[in-house]
Amino acid sequence: MPRVFVYGTLKRGGSNHAMLAGQRFLGEARTTPGYTLYSLGEYPGMVRDPTDIAGVLGELWAVDDSCLAELDKLEGLGEGLYERIEVLLAPNHLARSAQTYLYARPHHGFPPLGDDWPVGNV
């Protein structure tokens, strides 16, 4: 089963968390440094940031292929809103890497959030 790192509305308690119903929660995780979050309004976008030293906090999930396809639709892969990439995770007992969604459009003008999108942030 693919491992997916989620950091926004898909997290437990988030507005899109129901999309992960029936999938397996593996635990909390953090990316390696080099990524940060921006508030895009009702959801965050993770982008590459070479100045970042903290990484991004989120959750790690094992999902089936059907769920992954639905997540791709939610994240707008076909419209170029996000791209699915493999991201390295900070050392932990869960996994060395996972797939995640990186914001694929310009983020200039959006407020930076740093490393965390608290559930209920909207």
C-alpha cells in the first residue's frame, strides 16, 4: 500500500479527512527540511523552500490505490494545482519517505505558515 504524507485538510479532524476512511493511520511525521506551508485560503499548500530548516508536520497514512486515485482528484493533479511527489521524512520508526502533494502554482502573495496547519485553521 502506498504511504501518503498529509499536512492539511486531510489530517484527522480536517474538513477532507473523510477521504481517508478505511485507510490505515501510521502516525505523525515530519518532512526533512526544505519545505514550508502557505495558506491558500481554506487549505494549505506545501512548497519547496531551500531556506527552511524545520520541515513540515503532518500525518502518515497507508492508502489503497483507489483512495490514492481519489486523493489525486481532490488535489487537482489533472488541473495542475498540485503535483504528487516522493518526499523524504525526518528520521522516525514509520518510514523513510512517502508520497505527498506539492503546490504547483505560484504562491507569492499568500501568507506563509511555516511548518504546521492546525486543524480548524480556516
